[in-house]
Amino acid sequence: MNKHTFLGIWSCISVAILFIFASCNRSNEDKADSLNKDGKTEEAINKLALLYSNTHQPEKAKQYYIMAAEKGDKKAAETLANMSLRDGAYHDVITYLKPIVDAGDTTQVYALGSAFVKLKRYDKAVQVLLKNKDNVYVKAILGEAYYELGDLNNAEKYWKSAVYNHQSGGINSYNKLLDLYRQQRREKDYKELEGAY
């Protein structure tokens, strides 16, 4: 196959891919428009947010997720919080997740508590994290918040619980606990813990 034939075939394939991609986008926009006309505004907004996310247009997607969150869509708020956490926008994480956690949903405690820790608001982090204190991942960040507050007893308590009461997921607590014992020159505790996880 010569170069011109290859380029011709590649051009045809590229045009076909673009056509299919454009058709899918148009189809999704039509679905969103139809949902909106049927009075299903929130579902339409989510459809558009997902469309823009899937087509690597994060700023447009974010606009629609914000609209959905403002209408009370919890999943949109959680998505925005995850995007914000990834981008280091910790104040935004708090804005999106605090109402959810305050309403009693403990599934977002770790992300919200992490944002407070990143902002060095350790008292607030502890208040939030205690709402899901039995979760192995929450225990690691809760121990960190207590450590930063100078409450080494509670830091040790939660890190030990993560290590000894869970079969997996406590590696961060394990490493923090080893560091604590090393700092405090507690050789016996250090040796006892070493290799336990």
C-alpha cells in the first residue's frame, strides 16, 4: 500500500469516527432536550453534564453539575466534590459535601474530613470524621487530625484500631503508628507492631 492510499483510507476512517462521535453527541443532546420538555430538568442537566464529561470538556461538564447540585442533586454535588478534591479546591469540597454530611449521609465523611485536614482545620475535621469513625480509611485521617491537635492518645487509638481491627485498608494507619512510636522512642511498641500488617 502506498502512502497516498494509506492517507486516503485514514481520512475516510477519521471522517467516519467524527461522524459517529458527532451523532452520539447530538443524540445525547436530543435526549436531554426531550427530558427537559417532559419536565425532567434534573435528569436533562445530568445527561448534559455526563455528555461533556465523556467528551473531555470538564469546564462545560462542571457548569451542568453545578446547575444540578443547585437543584439538590446529591450525585452531582458528590461529583463536584471529587473534582474539587482532585484539583486541591478544598473550600469547594466543603461547600458541596457539608450539606450532605450534615443531613446524615456518612458516605462522604472521608472526603469532607480530608478537605478540613488539608486546610488545617483539625477541630472541624474531627467533628466530621467522628460521624463515620468505624471506617478503616476514616480512622487514618481521624488519627492524623488528632495528631495535629496534639492529642496523641486518640491518634494512637484510631490508628491501632485501623491496624488491628481490619484485615485490609489500614496500611496508612500502620505507617503513621510506626512513625509515632519511632518519634516517642517506644522501641517495644515499635517492634511489636512492626510486621503486624
